[in-house]
Amino acid sequence: MQHNVYLYILVMAVVTYLIRMLPLAIWTKEIKSPFVKSFLYYVPYACLAAMTFPAILTATSSMVSGAVGFAVALYLAYKEKSLLKVALFACAAVFVTEQVMILLA
């Protein structure tokens, strides 16, 4: 069976285009419902969190170090520190946790 890569790319492009174009074509009036507006406002954040959280835990050699880094990042973000500080301290926490786990093993 011969697979045509260009056909796959074309189908993927059409499906992606339809998903993005259909809501614009169907809903021409302004959305007035506060519930729908708030739901649509938070959808991108929820999708980003759903994609990012598993990657955080599995990006390191141990889920424990990923969870420690996530906890540090969450705490610093809650304290409204800058993005650079949050990222640097989370990376440092993961590094230190990995080193401690190596020493204890």
C-alpha cells in the first residue's frame, strides 16, 4: 500500500482551516452571554495548562524532580516574581533535586 504524504498534509490543512474558519462563519453576531464569554476567555489557558503540565513532570529523569520544580515555579509565580526568576529558580530546583537523588541512590 502506497502512502501519499501530500494527501495527508492536504487533509490536515483542510481540517485545521475548517476548525478555525467555521466559528467565524457561523457566529456573525456578538456573543452576549456572560457564561459563554467567560468560558471562551479561559479555553486557551486551560488548553495550555493541559498540554504543559504532563510535559513538566516527564521532562526530567524523575517525576519527583519535575514536581519539585513545578512547586517552586508555582510558589514564585504566586508571589508575583518575574518570569525570568520563576524559570531560573524552577530549573535550579530541578537540578538540585536531581543531584540529591543521585547522591542518595
